[in-house]
Amino acid sequence: MRKNYIYAYVTLAVVLALVVYYTMDTTEQAPVENEEQLTVKDVYWSYDGESGPNEWVNVDAAYEACGRGELQSPINIEISNVVEEKVGEDIQLKYEEELFSIENNGHTIEANSTSTDNSMIINNKEYKLTGIHFHSPSEHQLNGQYFDMEAHLFHESEKGELAVIGLFIESGEENEVLAEIWDKMPVDGKKAVQVLNNPINLQQLLPEDKSVYQYVGSLTTPPCTEGVNWFVLEDPITMSNEQINQFSSIFLQNNRPIQNINNRDVFKIDLN
């Protein structure tokens, strides 16, 4: 009988030891699982606080250009310093109606191309339109002044080279070209991507005068990749106060601060 007690005691002690061991092991492994989960998620950045523009360079190693780049965007365009013509730059817009899908990506409202029919031709090289997104207020300045909003039309070549048209937006008449995007604008990222019912005529979106300020800069969001060919239209388009306020109610401020121009030339040219 006494031996049975001893055996029972030993068995209980072993079981308890195993329970303690596996409990400790699970606790130690938890951080590793969390680290693995973080590697498959997008690195979070924002427009304020500890993950805001001044800290983008520290958020992720891939964002080094955000803090150490020499060709960063946006910039203030001083008209008095602009070079009137860039010799040899031949630019053509091959725009027609385009059907877009829209989404809220957490940083802006994005309208993504559903075809490859629209493009810019820069010195005989084609850059396909990939999408449009918006900032409030504008990212670029003209003579030190912000506009109410700014639209960016993104284009990419076969080799991954980027060209962006910047389009200033000011308060005025309702923008009917973008009306359906605004009617279906998702207030958060939980709503699924949806395709618009009607195509957008991109030629009608642009102002009649297509004079632009051209310079070499960067993406205005992480990873702040440099070598982006920027074309900022001089004349703004309009949106009603209601349209501007509707966007601002979702993104009160989603523009990157002005970056140092660092002796870069800004040229004034015309788009065809």
C-alpha cells in the first residue's frame, strides 16, 4: 500500500513538471509567433505622431530615402526660379475614357485603372496610367501657397519607371467628372473595392491649359522612392466646397510636408 502511494506521488510530480514545462515553453514562444505575424503585415505609417512624416525613416529600413534622400517630393515651386523650356522633352498624353475601381487604402481614396489604354509618352517611351489618388490639402506649393487638394495621376513604364501628373484642386464649381467617385467614396478600408458604373473622361478632368512644372523628385509616401518624373499642372481644376469637405471628413490632412529642393531645376513645359 505504501508503495502505491509512492508511485502515485511520483506520477503526480512528473505530470505537474510536464505541465509547468510546456506552459513556460508556450509563453516563451509567443513573442516569436507575434514577430512572424508582423513580417507578413504592411508596415504602418501615418501623417502624424510617432509614425508621421518626420519618423518615416525610422519606421522601416526600406524607408531610408524618406529621411536621407536628396531628390524628395513635394516641393515649393517658385515661379521666378522656373526655367521656361526644357530642350528635347517631348511629352504626349494618350488619354481616353477609363473605367476605375475605387478603394480607401487607409491613407487616401484611390481610383485604380482597370485597363492599360491610357498613357503618357515621354521621349518615345510609354508610361501606362495605373491610377489616381488625392491629398488634402495639396502636397506641392506654388509660390509658397497650398491649394485645397491635389490629385496625382500615376504612370509606370515597362521597366518600372514612374511619371506622375500633379493636379491642383481649388474651391469652385462642382467637379462632375469625379462625381461618381465622390458618390461612392468609401469612408474606411472595410468596404470592398468597387468598380464604377461609368468611365471617366480623363481629357475632361484636366484643365484646358496644360502648362506644367516638371522636375525629378520622389514618391510622397513611403518608401519615398526617388527618380520620379513629376509634371505639376499650373492651372488648377475645381471642386465644390461640399466635395472638398466630404474628402476632408475622411482625411483631414494627408499631405507630406514640403521637402528641400536641393538645387534642382524646375522646368515649365507644355503637355500635348
